[in-house]
Amino acid sequence: MTVRTRFAPSPTGFLHVGGARTALFSWLHARKHGGQFVLRIEDTDLERSTAESVNAILEGMTWLGLEYDEGPFYQTERFDRYKEVIGELLASRQAYKCYCSRERLDALREEQMATKQKPRYDGHCRPGATPPTPDAPFVVRLRNPLEGEVVVEDQIRGRVVFRNEELDDLILARSDGSPTYNLSVVVDDADMKITHVIRGEDHLNNTPRQINILRAMGVEPPLYAHVPMIHGDDGAKLSKRHGAVSVMEYRDQGYMPEALLNYLARLGWSHGDQEIFSVDEMIQLFDIAEVNKSASCFNTSKLDWLNQQYLMNSDPAHVARYLSVHLGRLGIDPAPAPDLVDVVMAQRERAHTLVELAEISAFYYRDFDSFNEKAAAKALKAAAVEPLTHMKQALAALPDWSRERIHAAMEQVVAELGVGFGKVGMPLRVAVTGGAPSPDLDLTLWLVGREACLRRIDKALDYIGQHAS
Ligand code: GLU
């Protein structure tokens, strides 16, 4: 049997981290078993579904690399099929027309509440009702079994048992003929030959109802796995107030998609104490049965740590492609020089995110407006004038601009002045970088380029002239 999973978002907002993790688990399960992953857009709630949200979901999935094999299928394009199934269920007497008026149902509900019973439909029209008028409106209800149990062998939670007497005769079609949520999900899961429904735990209560609809249709139910919720670090359900919840916000904040994927995979699933998983490893090692039963806590510092690991250990050309986007947001065109891959290699250990990496790398591409005050107060003092002036001359005189030559020039000035390396290196670093975190000086200067170095040393000398007493 080919494994077929699906991700079935309702397009009422962006792709949030909880949805992305559910999608990832479904995707991993399909990939691991050489199966297919289907994308289905559950857009039957016409008031809340938007095209922007569909785009945002597709964009998030593309960014994360969760490619689907089939779809996107839109439920709004399948109404005829749902109607067909409703007709079949009526014909086979697995469903019936219910003409109960709103008033009757309200009165029933009030009576049940007053006698402390669970509000539920009493099966009034179940034996077969005659329409009060020829064109009286009706809903279609499932003839739910009255006795017995629905057993869900949940792949994560284990066996969950629901008593049929707890479930009432669910509405399958509203009085305007439109299908209800549970009916359309079930028809789709059956038609799309889904073998494993992996979804959020908030849907667990729908599962016995959906299984009963499937049985009424004569379809063998798929296997189910309900993924626990994600909480913030205070234990409450993850929400905006804990920080970013949208996948694309993480992109904008400078996370690499592979780092976020890795983080989401570890959120509720583990393999020994391994923290870092390539996508191939995730596919190989992931097992839906090993997902935790309890909720997991979103921990931003851990995500930061993981992202840094990815910044440090990925192919620098790959990191450079992402970094150029963030430099662009700072108005920097990294094309002229230096080579972005060299900058990534030089700076990547100093940042947790691509946004930070872009900020601390901006000085390679453009002159800074002002020196970091603290760094300048320490390094750009009267005593720095002589070393900086000597360095400027030595750098200007170099026959070619290489790390070796730059290093030799610094040693030469240190020897000429008979001072420690720091007396030359410290002001030089602040002069050229403005005070940004930077690697070895010869590398830093080499990347910044000769012209910019000389210009910035002049600027530092001016600064000292204005500030040093
Ligand atoms: N459309 C539902 C949601 O976004 C998911 C339904 C399902 O996975 O069965 O919560």
C-alpha cells in the first residue's frame, strides 16, 4: 500500500509554526515511506478564507521546502462531489432528512441544559419524517450508530475509545445544501486515498464522527495521528504574544529554512540526543510513533542556537544567497566587492541570524556613519594618531593588496614605533570597522579594500582631532 498523507490548512491566515510542524510531520512520513504528500486547501468557510492566505501558505511551504506531490486541491471546487456523496448516503439510508425547526431545536437544547444533560439532537426525524410542507427546508444528518464504540488507534496517543451514544446524528448538509466541515474532509480523505491523517490534536474529537461517516460510505478509515499542541515558554498555547508565530516572520528575522525545519522536527520528536538533522536524516530517522504525547514548548534561544549552527556549517555560498537578501534590505548591493562568500566565511561565527550577519557585515560594503561610541572612546584617542598615520602610509605604499602584505605592514609599524601590537591594532580595527565585530585584522582590511581603509583611517584621525583633548 502506498503511503499517502496530506496537509489540509484552512486559508484564514498565514502559515503558523504549528501548522508548519504538522505539514512537516506529514511530509516526512510520506517521504520516509516513498509515498505521496497531498496539499488540500479547506476553503469552504467563504467568509474567512482569502486568496492572500492561500498565497501565504504556499509561500511558507515553498520556503521550507515542503514540496507536495499533488494539489493544491480546493474544497470549494468539489461541492458537486460532496453533494453526490450526500445523495448516496440518503439513498442508502445511512443519512436522513431532518425537518426540525430552529424553534424545536432551541427548545430541546434548553430542556437538556435545564436537566443537566449534554445538548444533543434527539433523533426526532431519524425514523423517517414527512416534510411539514412540500418545499420545507431540511438538513441532512448521519444515521450514527446508536450503540457500540469507535476505537481510534492513534499512531501517537495510542488507543482512544469513543462511545457512539456520546455522538449524535451529525449534520452532513446544511439547509442550503452546502456540505459541513466533517463531510467534506471525509469525502476528500477517501477520494484522495489518504492512508495517514496526521493533524493537530484539536481535531481528535472530530475523528470518531469522521470514522462513522467513512463507514457509512463503505470506506475503510485511514490511520490517524494527532500531534500535540505547541506552547510558549510560559506553558500557555503559543500565540502572538510569545513572539513570531508565522513562518514568514522567521524568514524575515533571519532564520534559515533548514534551521527552522530542524527546530520544528525536534519540537515533539527526538532521536536519542541528536539535535542537528539534515533533511535526509530527518526522512530516514523520523517515526510518527515516536512523537511525544505531551505538548512541546517553543524555545527561541534553542532556535537561535540551531540557526547559528546552520550559519556556521552550511556551504558558505548557500548562506551567501540568503545573506544577500538581508543586505538588500539594508540597502546594500553586495555585487561590487568583496565577494559575499568570503564575507560569510569571515563573519558567520559572530551572528545567530542572517539579520545580525547582515548588520555586522555592512561595513565591508559601505562606510559607516559614525563610530561605535564605546569602541571609539577606548581606541580613538590622541595616542592613536601616530600608529594610524603610520599605518595609512604603510598601507598606501603596499605594492599589492593581499593579506600577507597587510600583515607585514602592521608588523613593520609595530616595529618602527616600538609598541605592542594592540597599540596599532586596536585603533586600526575601530577605524576600519567602526566598532563592528570582525575577524583577524589582515582579513578585515583585505575584505574592506585599500581605498576604503585609507578613507576610514582619515575619518578616524578627524574624529580624534575633534574629540581628543
Ligand atoms: N482544515 C483544518 C485546519 O486547518 C485541518 C483539518 C484536518 O487536518 O483534518 O485546522
